[in-house]
Amino acid sequence: MPLIPEEPQIHESAQGPRATPASGRTAPTPRPVPGPRPVAPPRPGRPGPLRPTPPAQRTQRDAAVAKPGPSGPAASGKAPATPQIQLIPASAEGALDAAEEAVDLLLDSGRAPGDVLVITTGEQHPWAAHELSFGETSYWAQHDAGDDVFYADAAVAGRAASRPVVVVAINGGTDAVAAQALPLALNRAGGLLIVCGDPQQINAVLGAGV
């Protein structure tokens, strides 16, 4: 008879303690949640490295420093040897279009718009005609600003200042006009002179070595 009460006691004691520790283990599980919270403080540190955005401003300063670079050779180009000369064969009717294409290539290659002066010997460039409609004062004010391509007729090109690149469109006019415009353009070009027109006419003025 004493064996019967002992057996249920053993089963109960075995099951009882096993269930209780399981429940006790589930309780501490939420405690590690506050552990990941210290990960939050490093996040405010991340915006700190974002402050190196000023390097972007440095690049702008570098670009600003690069701009005076081309202007330097323009000034120095007056004293040294003659600039490089490029000839683009074109008819009088197509000379202006050829000059426009040359300007586009210059700008695409990285030339600043203010580095380029375009001179026409015949009909004025549409931009020049449009700007002159507002008066010569505003027209030449844009030339003095030097921040964009400037178009001038050969008759007034002598008033234009030197620029690193000069493009001449022999788009009409007399031979005498071309004979005056080309040497003037050569004198105004700091490093490169591009002439669009009849090769024979250009060579006759600038020389057969062009």
C-alpha cells in the first residue's frame, strides 16, 4: 500500500519544477530589448560625417580658380608667338553655320563661353543683330561682362578685347573686309584662331602655311 502514494508524488514533482523554470525563462527574454537601444546613439554621429559637404564648395572654388587660368593665357597670348590657326573650308553661305558648329565643339570640349569671340565679315550674326536692337550700350556691356560667347561684325570687331579663341566666319563682304578682319582676329586670338570660309581667300590673307 505505501508504494501507491509514492508513485504519484514522483510524477508530480517531476512535472512541476520543469514547467515553472520554462515560465521563468520567458520572462527575462524582454529584458535584452533595452540592449539594442545603445545602437541609436551612433546614428546622431552619422550626420556628423555628412558635414564634409563643404568639399563641394571647394570644387566650386577650384572651378573658379580654373576660370582665371584660361584668361591668363589670353593676356600672355598677346606677347608670345602667334596663336594656332585652324581652317574650316566653307562657302560664304555656309561659313556662319560652320562657325556655329566650331563654337559648339569648343563649348562641348570644356571651353568657357567667355573664352570665345566670333567675328563675321558679311551679314551680322542673329544674336548680334538682336542685342544691338536694344542699343549699343547693352550690347557692349555683355562684351565687357565676358561671361558668354560674343558675336561682332568685322566693322566693330576692333573694339572687342582679346579672347583665348577667336572664330571668324567669312560669310560675305568684300575681299578688303576679309583682309582687315583676319589680321585683326589673329591679333585678338590668345591661343587659337578658327577661320571658316574659302581656303584660297584665307590663305591669300594669312599666308599659304595656314
